[in-house]
Amino acid sequence: MLTIEEYIAQRKKEDRLNELNMDERNENTKICVNYVFDYFHTYLTVGELDEPKLELQNLDAEKLKKYRSQLPEYDSSIVEWLVRKIKHK
């Protein structure tokens, strides 16, 4: 889940918004206000539905971290290959 700053940065990049363009100041203000509105009323609401999915991803990340720590004597490329194989099972 993104923070509001990350969300706005992502949306600005997607929309190719140039907030420094003074000729479009009013339009840019309106667009940015809409980003904030969308973040709180759409993105966070949808994100709440994904909470169990996020918990599962965190659990998977912990398992992979534990698995990685059990393979310290191998070359890092081999460890990453093994972890990718486990991850995609």
C-alpha cells in the first residue's frame, strides 16, 4: 500500500503532470486535489479489501527470508535462483 506522497508521485508520473507550469496552475491544482480525494476515497477503500492479501505477502516474505538465511554457504546467485524456485511453487 502506498503512502499519500507515493500515490501522488505515481499519479503525477502517469499523467505527466508538470506542477511547475504556471500557465496551468489552476488546472494543476484541481488535478492534485483530485489525487488526494481519489487516494482517500478510492485507493484506501480498495486497499482495505486487500488487507488479507497483504498479510499473506508478508508471511511469504518472512518464509523466504528464513529460507534464504538457511543457505548462507552458497553463492548469492544460487541462493536467489533457489528462492525464486520456491516462490513460484
